[in-house]
Amino acid sequence: MFQPGEVQVQKFGGSSMATPERILKVAERVAEQVRAGRRIVLVVSAMGDTTDELLALMARISHDPPLREVDQLAATGEIVSVSVTAAALTRVGVKAKSFIAPTLGIRTDDRFGSAEITAFERLGELATFVREGGVPVVAGYQGVTPHGDFTTLGRGGSDITAVALARDLGQKLCEKFTDEDGVYSADPRLVPTARKVWHLDYREMDALARYGNGILHPRAIAYAREAGIRIHVRSSFTREEGSVVGPDGDSRHLVKSLAVDRKQAVVTVEGLRHRPDTSEAPTAWVVALPFSPTAWEWRTFDGITGSLRVGFRLGEAFQALPALWELAAEHQAEEVRFASTPAVISIVGCGLEANPELVPRLLRPLQAIGIHPWLVDHRGVRLTLAVSRDGANEAIELLHRTILSL
Ligand code: ASP
Ligand code: MG
């Protein structure tokens, strides 16, 4: 379609588009590049918190709205932003046109709320517009079924649209402009000494994205990985270079970053002693539970006290809890209770896989000041710890200091 590097796919998120002033700034920035001879394809999200507001509106109408209707509504957010962005570009002298899902034929399956893009059926029309010197402004996050219903790809899904479009346009780079100027060793709002991480590999970014760093959508990372596309995450407010996610990463920095997920809940089932139909030790049967609830993020089991801890996302409580109740009833547990929601801290870096001795080096300083994580889950490039809310900030700071010293 195009040679690599011939067009640039640039995605602007909701915060970059929150006000008319910001949209005009984006337009100026694009105009500058167009005047310098670049060909640009824009993908944009809904303005500011529009999607949250639309979903909140629906929640006031019904607790159980038809998913199709939720998507017809949610898709309007991006329809607003592409129209005004195309008009802003026109105002600053750039030939531009908006493309929503039906215009571009962004075909998806009909899984409302988490649809999968299967094709951009009218990509040829977009390409022609680019060749004529135009800047297409594509609505992120949305698609359309073969019946013509709007779908959405899941929250934060404009990233997916951008990477899929870069791929189908034959590109090896996709730029994501956001309000953060890259990926840091920790959230700079929490840890002021955090430093920028210039290069991450796909696995590192995927682990961070899944464990609390919301910078990129995991599915966009998966698409990028399959197609060998680099994603440059950079600020829409400054010209600075950001962080590049790609196949190579940076093996000199063993540990890249720490992410905190505060949206997990923990339930403890106490006094799980005997499985009625077996003499097996409790540890064995908890590991071999007859069901494997995918909603459970992790679990730990203390075979001596019979205490099982299960962590899951707050948003998945309805899926995660029934299995726990079933287990508690079947084994006559003494008590089921919500532990206070913990802070789940994940430390990510290629070095954790290559040098497992880093794990005790990261943990020792915590233990030395009396912080004993409830959970230590080391898998591949990720080490996840759950600590109680009270000790969380101290733990984060100490872990970050250790990371910088490695
Ligand atoms: N506007 C959508 C959302 O807020 C998609 C996106 O921002 O990428 O989830
Ligand atoms: Mg948004």
C-alpha cells in the first residue's frame, strides 16, 4: 500500500483533545508536519472524559442496558472528535476529512464492548485521499458489524485502531501522543525521582500495561508485536522524544519500571481444612481446584492455617466471587472476608527473567523494614507483590530506589 516510512500514523488520545484549544493545537502541529512534506494519518479518541460521561448516562437509564445500545452510544464520542478535528485542520489550511467506522469500513465481529477488527474494507479510499495530499482523521475505538451496527473495541481501544491501521498501511512505526511524555521507571506523580525509560520490548510493555500502567492497550501491543511495529509513546504538549516499544528493548537496564494497580480486591477464605472426598493435603487440592476461574488474577494458599487468598479485578467481582463461595461452602470454611484492597505492585524488566537472583535483591530491603508482601508472584519479566494499603507508598519508594541502583 505504502512503503514503510511513507506515511505516519499518529494517534491522539482524549486528553490531547479535551478542549477546542487543544484540538487547534493538535491541528497546528499536524499542519507544520504537512508543510514539511510528511504524509499523516490521524487516529483520535473522544474528547476528554466524553466516553465516561456517555457510559454514565447509560448507567442512569438502566443497570442492564442492551450491549448493542451501549456501543451505539459510546461510538458517538469519536464521531464528535473526528469531525471537529477535521474542521480544525481545514481551518489551519490542511486538506482533511473525517473517517468514521462506516466510512472506512472498519469491519469487526459483533462482540459489543470488546469487538475485534477484521478489516479496513475501504482503506483504498483513505490511501487515495493521502496521495492527494489530504490528512484522514480516523475515529478510534469503533467499528461496524456486517449488519451496520456500531461496535466498540474496549476502553482505551483507539490504540488498537491506530496500530492495526499502521499495519495495514504497511508501516513499521505508530506514534501515540498522550499527556505523559513516555514511560517512566515509576509514575512520576507518585515518585518524583522516576526516570524515563527510552526503550522497552513488547513483553515488558505488555506486563506493565496489564498490571496498572494504563499507557497502552494490551491488544495494541499484541498487534504491534505480531507485525513488528514500533510504538513511540510521546507527549502531545512538548516536542521531546518519548519511549519506544519495540522488538529489541534495552538489555542494559535489567529492570525498567514499576506499576501499581489499586483496582484489585482480595478475598480471604479462612479455615479451609479438608476436602471431604480425599485425604490429600490441602495444598494439593487447592492447587488442583476443579474449576479455574479466569477472573482470578492470583491466589496463595497456606496449607497449615488453611487460609486461601484470591486476588481479582474489582470490575470482575461478579465472575470471581461465585467460585469462591462454592469452594468455601463445599469445604466448610470458617470465614470468607474481604481483605482491605491492597496495592498490587509489579516490577518489570527483561533482567528478571535472565537473572532470577534479582528477586531477593528487590525483596530484602522491604523485609528489612518490616514489609512482608502477601503475594510474591514471579513470572518471566514480571515480579508482582501485594502489600497492604498502609505500607504501599513506603514500599513503592523503596522498591524504586532499589531498581535505580541495579
Ligand atoms: N474513548 C475511548 C475510551 O475512553 C477510547 C480511547 O480513549 O482510546 O475508552
Ligand atoms: Mg477516551
